[in-house]
Amino acid sequence: MVNSTRAIPTLSCSDRINLQTSPGKGGAYYYDIHFWLGKDTSQDEAGTAAIKTVELDAVLGGRAVQHRELQGHESDKFLSYFKPCIIPLEGGVASGFKKPEEEEFETRLYICKGKRVVKLKQVPFSRSSLNHDDVFILDTKDKIFQFNGENSNIQERAKALEVIQFLKEKYHEGKCDVAIVDDGKLHAESDSGEFWVIFGGFAPISKKVASEDDVIPEKTAAKLYSIVDGEVKGVDGELSKSSLENNKCYILDCGAEIFVWVGRVTQVEDRKAAIQAAEEFVASENRPKSTRVTRLIQGYETHSFKSNFDSWPSGSAPSAPEEGRGKVAALLKQQGVGLKGVAKGAPVIEEVPPLLEGGGKIEVWRINGSAKTPVPQEDIGKFYSGDCYIVLYTYHSNEKKEDYYLCCWIGKDSIEEDQKMATRLATTMSNSLKGRPVQGRIFQGKEPPQFVAIFQPMVVLKGGISSGYKNYIADKGLNDETYTADCVALIQISGTSVHNNKAVQVDAVATSLNSNECFLLQSGSSIFSWHGNQSTFEQQQLAVKVAEFLKPGVATKHAKEGTESSTFWFALGGKQSYTSKKVAQDIVRDPHLFTFSLNKGVGYLVAPILWTYVIWQVEEIYNFSQDDLLTEDVLILDTHAEVFVWVGQSVDPKEKQSAFEIGQKYIEMAASLDGLSPFVPLYKVTEGNEPCFFTTFFSWEPAKAIAQGNSFQKKVMLLFGAGHTVEDKTNGTNQGGPTQRASALAALNSAFTSSPGTKASAASRPSGMNQGSQRAAAVAALSQPVVSTLYARLREYLQSQISFVLAAVTKNEDDAEVDDSKEAYEVKETRIFEPVSDRNGEESGPKPGAEEDENGSESSQTTFSYEQLKAKSDNPVTGIDFKRREAYLSDEEFVAVLGFPKDAFYKLPKWKQDMHKKKADLF
């Protein structure tokens, strides 16, 4: 079954699916073919799927990468086509299997794994399926619960919310409730009680039992084998590209993944035999099921394959037969799927890329020794190839605060000391601006569009002005070719728009001319404007602007190609032939997003001498989106024209400072494996300060970029609204003892008391929570395994909060008669601890500005004056939440002090709220 759809939510356990994609890369088209094997499929049909995949590859012209996907062990690349997840169904549509049929709704329990692509697996609907290490989704008819194991990953919790949203829309018509239940935090008056009642009551959760699905194959040193007549034989020697012969097939064993490499001139039957040999090899080595098998054709190797070789010289990929392109186009057209890029001869339309907002303030400094010298305003736009510069562009995008674009420009003839000093000083400037600027490193000749656009015009001249450059050429005995206002200089004008119209000084000889360009020839006090016959009107206009920039007020002499005067040729040393060929444009490639990790280890060189090794690993995030920018990570976006290192707000500070080192390491690797230019522009982008030329590679939603908290908290806010708050344990320890104890006591009081004075009415309970379920949940909370340590934690907590307790007791004695009954003590005890969250995430304990009477009900709204609430007040108020002083102001005084109504104020970003609170002395 061939399928090109990317929105298949379910796959039957007996089905095989070949998914064919065709990502463009430099004008050549590559293909990925995935054949998916359900756990219930037969061996014969699995073999047929593999053979049909080889045949499809032959139709494609032999340029496809083939991936074998096993149910439950799918690759991230395969799963990325079916976001947010695949839901396997029992049965199948193939021969011998009953087609899955829609049944009456059944409660299901799923385990949810994966930080960026989700592996969703249905597990038995039983309490014993739960554990402390994973995230689970309980899908009932009226409500979907997410259970977060105490030790589960924050990012997996966030991805599980996307799955819940998908289940809600697909199976509940978007109408069911959603609840989050945290392991170790049991609140009887909230969703956790209802969750445990569904399982028949609470009981301790057992530890996770490892299964075969949890076995993660270890990556090992690559070992190469040749396949000769179906037999697998080891290949000795170092791994290099020259080890692979184009008339043979090979197996590259990397432990976690097996590659089958197929020579370009091998026959189809040999290719089928190689696949069979690889299957037998995996079986003979007793590898786990999750071991991936990937088949590659010569010339279309992947990054992960090439990175295992000591050397991999770059070369052009072979072209595919036109017949194959036509067959694939016809095949996909039959299915109503367009194949972008298959048609030949499509016109290339140059588009202006996203640029920075105009009208900003630009400042430029030239590096001179250990300091930076400001460039005069009239010279901003002139760059010397022997110097290094720091450029700071300050601008406003929409209604946002000030944004900064901070770059080092490195001339091709500059000395290393100046280059390092430019980087160091730029980093100091970035830190002084709290790390908000987009910080870049730009080499001469590789200026990106947004850099060129802020200089009108931009001119790159020969030589240098800095003392370091002058000393260097003097020490080397070189001629100083630095541009001066009265020297002979030839300036090449290129580009047709604001983003690429820069001018560069070239050798002042006739052979430097080109019929497709415009040139300025400066000779003493004269300046000529030479227009090639094939130059554009935009280039001619730019030539006039550059001439005025270099020699203000000097009349320009025009010389069209073929009408030059003898004075013109004399300045160039005589007339000579020159080219009329257009300059080749850079190859446009698809962007790729990568995550990286540094794995350190210690080994023995010669006992007892130890050596440390570092494995620098890069993994691609396929079919990426903005949701893949997780705040705890550092990511690399490679557009081939630029490289961005994106740094999340929750990243370790030391790792934030090493962003450029990470980017440089990646560039070195990509330069050796994929032909990336070592001089590609490199940017550091911090979360929340993404520029337009970065966000253009995503379907960008600003709300996601400014959301606060870790990955899970952000996702909760985006899906449920700012009013829904969560407490997340990032260190894996159980901090819920006091809350759990207080919640349980409150629940017992609510569930067992029948006093008419009790205010916990049935109307206030969550749906489905009767007195019986409340009792079950409360008893469950008190029977947690951590109960033995709760009283110790309570004592510690009470000691640390003794002043608050005394204040509260004093206030109660002043306001009302103290009730010494056990029930009253239990209810008041809940005040000491953190408030219990209700179904909507709002605090059901005492609220700012509200008092409770002795029965626990809220009385009339109470506020305090601004003078009492100020941080530096002479008569400060006590017993309030000091982090939210402003909440206790009256509505009128709130507007007078902060300038906003309360609703409008709390819609502001957190940083703006804090700013206003600091000004008002309420922070």
C-alpha cells in the first residue's frame, strides 16, 4: 500500500505502509521510503513489503533511502509525518485480517513517550500499569486525564498534552473535560480523587518493570561488512569513503542502527539479497527489536551514515533517469498529491527575504588593538578587508520593546587577534544588554540579506586601518593596498535589491569587468561609472549612490560598455578581454533543525593513566515546527545560507555562554560531511528574542514565544489559558507531603461531617465526586507510601513558618472565638499549607483580598491601602501573599497606582507586570 498522506492518525497492526516523500535539495530530489510492519503482520507480507520497496526505489531512479519501521519501534523521522501521534488499531485491512470497526466508546489507558515525536502505546486499563517514571493518558467517555509520574520528563508531559488535544478533537468532538493529575499530589477536592476512583480507589504504585520495549540499543563503534553472494564478511582497515566499491553491497553495523549500503551499479536482485542478508544479520546478533535497519544507495548517503567514516570527500550526486521522475509524478498525481519540484524549467523568482524593521539606529565600531573605535557617521557602510567591526542595530518590531541586532564583521585579510577581540567585545556588549541581542558572526563575502539591508550603501574596500593590520603587513614586508580617496580603485556593483546590493573593491585591471555588472573606476579626482550591456537598472542606480558615498559632490563620468574612452582604459592598465558569464548563485536547500548532546566518558590508556573522551552527537528533528523549540534545550537551525544556535531560557547558564562554540563545532562537522561553507554566518538567538529572519522558517505564533515557565507549564497555559497554573517538580523529589496532608484532612472534614454549618455543598464538588468518592480519595491520600515521612516534614515546615503561624493565630484570636474541636483544627490546618487547586486551576483556599469566617466561608471583600501594601511601608500589612501585593488594592486605587484595570494588567507579559510593580514599590 503506497500512501503519501501525512495526516494518518491510526495504523492497523497488520498493515504495511510505504510512505514516499521527496524533499528538495539543491535542485536534486531525494526520496525516503518507509515500510511499516504491524506486530501482527505475517512474515510473507513483511517480506513482500521489503521487496516492493526495492522495486519502488528502482522506479524512482535508485535515489531513495529505505527505512524499515516496526510497530512500537518507529523512527523519529517516520513518526514526524503523523503529528501528534500514531494510534495503532488491532486487526488490519490486509488479507486474512478482519478490518477494524468502530465500536462503542471504551475507556483506554495509554503510555506516552517522546520529547518531540510521540510514541503512544495502549496498556491494560489497570492500576498496575501505572508507574512513577512515565506519563499516562486515561481516556474516558466524559473526561481525559493526564497522569504525570513523579520522575517523568517535563518535555514528555508537554507532548502528552498535544496528544490529549488530538484525542479530544477526534473522539470527543472537542467537548470533554481535561484534567492533570500529578503523582504524589493527591487533592480530594480536585481531579485526582476522581482519577483514583475510576481505578477503584488508591493503592501504592509499583516500580516500573523493564520490558523488551524499553531496551535502548547502544551506539557502538562502526564496523563494516561486505555482502558477497549473500554472505556477510568483515572488512578490515579504517573506515573511509574509498572502502566502498560501487559494484558491491555493504552492512555498516553501528549497534543502535544497521545501514545497508548499495553500490550504484549493483543489480536489483543483488539489492534484494542485501536486504535479506541484513535481516539475517540482525537476527544472528540477537539485537533488540528497536534496532533500525536503513538502506542507502551510493551518492545519497545520510548525515548519520557519513559521520561514521574517518573521511568523506564531497562529490556530486548522480542524476536520476527522467523516466523515473515521470513515473513517480504520474503515480502521485493519481492519488491527488502534487510533487513539488518534479517539473523542469520552472522560472526562478527572486523573493526578498524577511528583513529587520527600517528606521532603526545603527552604530559601528572598528577593532583597534584591545579597544573598539567608533566609526564616524559619514563612514558607516565602509568596511576594510583587513579590519574587524562590531555592528549594533537597534530597532522596534511592531509594538515590542527595543530589539537588537549585534554582529561581528570579519574581513578576509584581518589578523586573528582582531577577530578574537571582536568576538570578545561583542559578547560583553550582549551581556550588558542582558543577552537580548541576536548575536552574529559574519565573514566578508558571506554577508546575509538582513546585514546588507541596514547599510545603504555597503562598500567593502581593500586594506585596513587598524594598528594590528598595519603592523602585520609591515612585519611581512607586504605592500599596503589600503583604499584612499585619490588612489586608482575599481568597485564592482552587484545585486538588484536592498538585501543584496553591496559594492566590493576588486583588482583595478580590465579582466575584472563583467558584462552583467556595473563598475565604478576611481582615478585621482575622477570617477567613471561603467555599465555592462547586460546590467540592470537597479545596478546602475546603485552605482550612482556608491559614487556619491565615496566622492561626495564629484561629477560622475558615464561609460557604457563599448563606448569607453582611452582615459578609462589607461587607468586600468590597458584594454583586455573580460567575461560575460553570470556569477553562479548559491544552492538553495531545505532548512534542517538539530539537537545536540555532549557525552563524556573516562577510559584507560595505559593503567593507571586515565583519558577523557567526548562524543559530540547531533540528531535531526524532522518536519520541525515551533513546538520543537523546547525551553530546556539548545538547538541548531541550518538553512545552508546561515546557521542559528537557538538557546532556551531554561538552559544552564554555562551552556548559554558556549553557544558560539557549539555552532562552530557543528559548522566544522557539516563542512566535512555536507559541503557547508566554513564561513557561513553564525547567529546566537535566545528564546523570546527571535528575529523575523529566524521565525520565517516556522509557522510562528508569538504567544508561544513569550509564554513563561518550563515546557509543560507553557503548554498548559497555551492550551488551558493563563488562569490555569501547575506546580511542576523538576528535580524528581516528592515535595507534596504538606499539601497532600492538608488536602486529605480537608477532604475528610468535608466528606464525613454532616453538620448543617458545613459549607462544602454538593454543588461545589467536581462532577462525579460524591461523598463516597471523596472518602476514597481522602483515605487514599493518607495511605500514600510517603505517610511515614509526612509528620517529619510537617514539623520542619511548622518550624520554618512559626512566625506566620503565630501571626495567623493572633489574628484569629482577635477576630473570632477559637474553636478547639478536632474538626475545626483540621480545617484551619489547611490554611498553613499551600492552597488546594480546584478543577479550573484556581486556588480554593484564601484568596487575596478575602477573609474567611470561623466556618470557612468567605465574607465580604477586604482590601488594604496602598501605603500599607508598599514594600517600604511604615505601617506594613501582615498575613498576605507578598508576591502579589497589588491584588489587595481596591479597583480604584489599582488603576491610580498601576495605570491599568486589574483585568488588563494581568494580561500583560510577566516582565511588564514586574516592571510596573517595581516602579510602584509593590515588587
